[in-house]
Amino acid sequence: MERIGIYGGTFNPPHVGHIQAAKQAVAALNLDKLVIIPTRIAPHKALPEDSPTPRQRLEMLRIAAADCPKAEVSDIELNRGGVSYTFQTVSELRERYPDAELILLMGSDMFLCFDQWRQPDDILKNAELGVFYRGTKGEKTAVAENKAKLEQRGAKIRLVENDIVDISSTQLRRMLAFHCAGPFLSPGVAAYIREHGLYDVNAPWKNLPMPELE
């Protein structure tokens, strides 16, 4: 049976942490394919003003994912339009791959609030969950408790302890405004950002505090 991972996010911008997580998922979960999906409109947060267009995020992600074997970037949520709800995406992929083992990837922060997602039980009917977590005692305990609770409802959950680059896209956008984000971007993505004038120094986040640079 084919094992397919599903990895969604805003990817604003896609950085080395995203690709490290993708590679780790392929290896740890023995995936035959990893479908990486940029959201059109995230249900839990609005993108900052002056963010790249959805198609620009898609193109950057395709550039970044070229370094990840077995990964393919999908525009399924961009084509659907509207708010990007995961249950709809998983349902559509289940129809596309009726005999595959689907594994929805997420970080521990999203896993711990999984019951607040739109129609979580529909997701659990169509896919297993693959949860990345760091090995701190508090996080291990919280993840284990939520795992046990969801498994009582029939969920299948796989845990993957990770050591990916610890940087958020918000931090990276601030660094881009100051032209110091190079170590966290693939050369191709960095070139695309320069070519299209994205995350410019006049962007709103330029004025956000950046203690690391003071």
C-alpha cells in the first residue's frame, strides 16, 4: 500500500526548517510520496499585508521542495479558493488516492489544539496523524495525553521526534527586511525573493522589534 504524507502550511516564505521537516517525515514515516500544499487563506490567521501572492508562495515552495526527494507541491487549495480547511483537502486527497495510507503531518502546537479544527473527526476518518515534537518533558507529556485521548476515538497517530531548525516564518520575514535571512533560505528561494522584490525593507514588519539585531 502506498504511503502518502500531507504537509500543509502558509509557507510565507518556505525556509530550510520546512524542508528539513519534509525530509525527516519521508525518512521517519517511510513515505512513498509527500504532498506539500500551500494554503490559499489560512483559517487560523490572516497573512500580513504585502505578503506574496498565493501563486508566488507556490512557486517559492516548488523551488525549495526540489531538494526533497519524493516531494511534490500541490496547488489543490489554491485552486479550490476560499478558506483552506484541512478536512476538505484530506477528503479530496482520499478520493484521489482511495487505496493509499494517508498521513497528515503537523507540529505539536497544532496537534494539541486539533479538536478546535474544522470537522476534526472527518480528518481522522480519512488519514492518520503524523506529529512532530521536540523532546522536552512538558511537551512529551502534553502530546502523549492528547494522543491517548484521540486514540480512544479511533485515531491513528505516529510521533516523530524532530531536531529541525527552530525559526518561524514571522521571524524570517523580519530578518528578510534587514537582509540577513540567507542562512535560512535555499539559494533558489532567496534569488526568487530578490528578483520579485518580496519582503522589502519598507514592509510593515520592518518596524517590529528585532532584539537579535540591536
